[in-house]
Amino acid sequence: MNNKNHSNSSNKIESHNKHDHSRINKKHSHQEMNNKSNSKNEHNHHDHHTHMVDDFKKRFWISLIASIPILLLSPLIQEFIGLKDTFNFPGNLYLLFTLSSFVFFYGGFPFLKGLVDELKKMQPGMMTLISLAISVAYLYSTAVVFGVRGEVFFWELATLIDIMLLGHWIEMKSVMGASKALEELAKLMPDEAHKIDEDGNIHDVTISELNHKDKLLIKPGEKIPADGKIYEGKSSINEAMISGESKPVSKSNGDEVIGGSINGEGSIKIEVEKIGDETYLSQVVKLVKEAQESKSRTQNLADKAAFWLTIAAISAGAITMFSWLMFTGQSFNFALSRTVTVMIITCPHALGLAIPLVVAVSTAISAKSGLLIRNRNAFELARNINAVIFDKTGTLTKGEFGVTETISYDSSYDEKEIINYAAGVESESEHPIAQGIVKSSENKYKIQDFNSIPGKGAEGKINGKNVKVVSPGYLRENNIKIIDKEKIDNLSEQGKTVVFVLIENELKGAIALADIIREESKEAIKQLKDMGIKTIMLTGDNNKVAKWVAEEIGLDDYFAEVLPDQKSDKIKEVQKKGLIVAMTGDGVNDAPALARADIGIAIGAGTDVAVETADIILVRSNPNDVVSLIKFSKATYNKMIQNLVWATGYNVVAIPLAAGVLFSAGILLSPALGAVLMSASTVIVAINAKLLKVR
């Protein structure tokens, strides 16, 4: 990956800012970000999911409240808690029937509707199994109320519906939120723009009013409202959230600017070239949406388990009924009792909680450990990660400049003094490089007569001396010879930015700055490599910077100078090698890659877009948490398997006993005992889930 093809010159890097964005926008068709119809559809889609979560929540609480009197009125529960005569009054069974009917039709409605939908598609799954279980319990118990000899199981019906509503509510809430990513992308664009009319007057207009060839003023610190070209002014543009370039890019007449990026210290005027679906940001929206839609097609394995359990339940029930009626001469009531016991034993109380309860427990524990899980499928898959691809800026590094070396060329000024003089000058500047120098200073000298040297640096008077902090270009223009040029060249080869300190127009020192590598990054990479996981860096930064960071941290490989749309392609390239890939990033430029990866991991301190697109969020912005995530995923998966084995495996013993295979030996599992065993399995699953710990 880090081959000669990526070793481009700095001129080529600059040219991508001027030309590549227009090429990309021509290459792709985009969804118009400001299109009212599309925005309305996306908003309605999000509202639909929100409504579904709220609906399950409402049905759960109402059904749970109604279940309390159902439990108190149920003969089996009364006997169990020693209150058999307390609630024994005329008509109590009819009140029990009424309350249970409400829970069945109101609380069970989503599952009954799901049954119809699954049968229409000829794909019976969890909804079919749940509906079958609650329908058998309801119909049998109703028959008992109105004359059939047997026992009522309304309490089993009510608790099954409560547990299933809770499980689905937990599941839907945990995976909801991906659709917010597109809304968050739109927020990167400012609401208004300063439009310059033909007479040179400035009017504030909304973004939707902009047209091609409109002229706009962008003041220092403002977001650029549209893709365009500078026709007047000079500034540094922060494109870190868009392109991944850690250093602000100097722009002047004729240079392209991207909507959503942030203007630096100078005012600029641009001519609008792209609006709506043509913009670079719209392309990112499209890529995120496509990747999310492709991921959502993955079928849930729990549905497959539910399908086979449904077949088993129906088959076991039918075989039980047929066998008792045809071969034993037992009464219909006896055969029906055996059949109902089998169906109740197969009711998925434990199966319904096996995964959601572990998810709920793991989500709570992980949140305390700095991991927020948004997509459980991706979280479960994290145990099998073969490769972790990291974004550089803001993930492996802090995304801010800091001093890495200070060089003094005069014994009268030690390295601390060089920094202090430079910080005094730069204290008046908002440029990220200037701020990096200021933060590294222990004693900031006061400055007088501050003056900016456009595109080259700044100067002022400190302690009565003229002090300049300038770029290499300033030295060349003024024929000032660089001392120890080989060392300076080596620093530049590492991708570092070098500025020079002149005192009374004499070169006294040099300062090298770079994006600061997080202290935790090296340890995280080492642990991942010890686990046999390949570590790769993916960045929009230039090859020199990428190579330096990769070598410092100990990465296996890296991709450099990668544009946002290409990041998604790089993920697919690694996936084609048969590797399960996790992507860790924090910026808008990472959003398509986060969505495309098998597991998208966002740094919590990053943009809302990255956070909303990711499957898992690292709250502490600590790369070491990627290691914790993988270990915790393995522990959680083991708990899920244990629960699934218990939730379904006990049927191997319980179903034959419920069917009456040992009836001749005097062993008969009654419907009541079948319900108790079912409940016991649920309790065991719940306790096992609670034993989950982060190691």
C-alpha cells in the first residue's frame, strides 16, 4: 500500500484541491441535499422508526401494568405465593379473561401483525413463533374459562407478551439512529451566505437561494456555504472534516473551495460553481446512504433460529395430538392438554430474552467503560475482526498541531527562548500552527506592533526587538540561508511543518510542528498486533506525513492521499482479501468508510456525522478502547451462545416429557409444570446475562 504510487510531490497534493473535487462530482450522480422532497422523505422515514420504538415502549408499559392483576388472579400464581383465597371471588375468571384479552390483542398486536407479514412473504420467523405461542395459550385458556376441563395460562400469555415487547423495544432502540447521519451532514453547511450583488452590495441569503456564478463573501472563521472558486483574497482553509487533511490548506485566487470547510484568518470572495446535488458534501451523503442500505440487508440469525423453532413447535404439537388420539385411545381433552403443554414448553420466553438481555447488559457495562454500542450485529462481529483501519487525524493523532522539535542557532537564545519569542508573535494569530506554538510556550512575551506577513508568517516587537516567525518561502525570497539544511530537509521529509524565528532579521532558530500522536496509539497498535490483527492507517494527508506516523506508531501498512469517496473503496479492497474489517474515524470524510466497513467505530470527540454513521462509539477518544471492544465482544458473544444453548437446548428434554413419552413410567409433565419450567429457563438466562463482565 505504501508504495511509490503514493509518494506524490507536494505540488500534486495541492493540485487535488484545485481539480480532483470537480472530477469526482462529474463522476458520480448525487442526491440533492437541498431537495425538499428528498428531505421530507428522509424525515418521514426517521419519524417512522421513532414512532415504532415509542409504540413498543408504550405497549410494553401498558401491558406490564395490566399483567399485574392477571398474575394475582391466576390460580397457579395464587397458589405459589399463598394467596389462593384472597382473590377468589365470583366472576374472577371472567375478569382474568377480560384483562388477558386486552393484553393479547393490544400488547400482542405487533406480533400478530408480524405473523401475517411473515406468512405473506413465506418467511416464518420470530414473529410467527411468538404469535403461535401466545395464540395457543390464549385460545386454550379461553376454552378453559368457558367450560373445557384444564388450567388457564393467561399469566403465561401476559408475561410472554411483556417479555417480547421489552426485547423488541431494546433491540430497536439499540440499532436506531443511522438515518440521522444524513441530517447531521446537512448541518455542516451554514444556513446563510453573504451574497455580493452586481453593485458590490452584500445581502444575506439562504443556501437554497444560491445559484451558479453567484459571488459570495466568506469572513474569517466562517463555514464556506458552497463549492466554488476564489476570485479575490487569500486564506488558509481547514478541510480536516471534509478531506482529512490535517494542515489548513493555503488558498488564493483560482483555487477551489469545498462547501462545509472552514475559512481561516483571511476574508475571501468566491464564485459559486456547484450547488445542490453537485456538491462534494452531497456525494458523501450518497455514499453513506448506499453503504448503510447495503448493510441493512444482512439477515438476523435469530430469525433463522426462530424459523426452525417454529417448525419444531408445530411439528411436535401436531405429532403429540395425533399420537395420543390415534394410538392410545386417550380422550381429546388429554391429547389437547399434552399438545398445549408441548406448545407452552416451546414458547420462546428464554429465546426472546437470550440475545436482547445480553445486549442490554453489555450496552450498560460498555457505556461505563467508554464504549457505546449502536449496532449489535456489528458488535457481535467485532470478535472476528482481522484488520483495523484507522483514520489518522483525530483518531491516531489529536488533530491539532504541536511542537515536536525546537532548534537554536544562537547560544544567546536557548530552545525555550526561541519558543517564547515565537509564541509572543503568534499569540495574535488564530492560525492552527500559530496556536500550536503558543500552547508549547511556558512564558509568552508581550508583543507590540503586530503585523501579518500574508502567506509567509507574522512579525512584531518583543523586548524592543523585531521578531519574525516565517515560512521557508520567506527565507528564499529574502535570500536568507537556512542553517543545517539537511536537518530541516529531514524534518520536512517526515511531513512536519517547519517555521523559522528571525530576531532583528537574523536567523536564530527553527521550530518543527506536526499533528500530535496520541500517547495511547502505540500501545493500542501493539496489543492489536499481539492479537494477530492487521493494523492499517487511512488518511487524506500526504504520503510524507502518513509514512512518519505509521513508522512512529508501528503500523503494518497505510493508505495516504485518499479522498473521502476513495476511502470507501479502500475498505472494500481490504475486505476482498477475505478480512473482516473495522474502520475507526472521526470526521465527515470517514463517514462513507465507517458505513462500508464490517464494523464502523467512531471517536466520540469527532463529528456528529461520524458518530451517527458508526456502529460503535469510543466516548473517550482512546484507541486502546478498540482493543477493549474486541475483547468485550468475545465475552458478550460467549454469553449469547450460552443463553441460546440453554434457551433452546432444554427443549430436547422438556418437549418429549411434555408430549408424554414417559407416561407409561408414571412421569407426566403437566401444563402448569411446563409453564414453570419455561419460566425457570427464562430466569436462568437472565441471571447468566447479568454475570457478563468486562475483563
